[in-house]
Amino acid sequence: MSGNQKEFGQIKVLVVEDDQHTTLLIKRMLLDLGVVNIFEANGGPEALRLLESLEGQDLVNVVLCDWKMPDMSGLDVLKQIRTRDPDMPFLMITGVADVDSVIEAKAYSVTGYIKKPFSMEILRKKLRIVQRILDARANSAP
């Protein structure tokens, strides 16, 4: 676990998921991968309020969001986040994989997809992509 702690310890995740069981499962996987800064929102509106309240504090640097939620879709959350932060890494968790949906999400610069059901290894691979993005951003800062 110490290797994972080192690898993902700097990642700060907002989990946006309306199903509490799924949220707990994702949080457990993230903790097992060494992520210690985890926020959660029970849907899109709550996620956007949380991000707005944390603005400028650098407490979240990636969003892990379910696509299908009752109040607001993951795509709508992505669109709203892009108006505030065009570079925030955003991973979409989805059972939806039709071509039109993928094209629309790519138009809003989705960082990646995690297709349900997923394993810890898939989550690890996606977090490595996010870590590379965050490292590149840190290295290019003045």
C-alpha cells in the first residue's frame, strides 16, 4: 500500500454518484489505491455547489462522476464544470457507451471513461492518466 500511497496520495477526488452503495465501493477502491482526499456528492447539483464552495482552495483536482443520475446527468455536470474550469480532469463512470454519447462527452473534453462494472485495476489505470495530467500541469507552472 505504501507504493500506492506515494503514487496517488496527491490526487483529490470528488465522487459524484447518486447510489450510496456504489459511492462506498468507489471510496473503498480509492482508499485502497492510496487516495486520501475524497469528497462525495449525491448528484450533480450537490457536486456543483460543493465545487463552488471550494473554489480557489485546490481541494479537488479530479471529478469521478456517474453518467446517469436523476437530477442532472454526468454530461450536464461535465458541461457546467467546463464553464468554470476547462482543465479539471473528469472521469465519467458509465454503463452508457453509445457512439453519440461518447462523441458528446468528448466534445466537452472528458478525460476518460470507466465502464461499469469496473475493477480496481481499471480505476488505477485511469488515476495514472490523471496523475500524469496533474504532474504535467505542476511542472509547467511558473
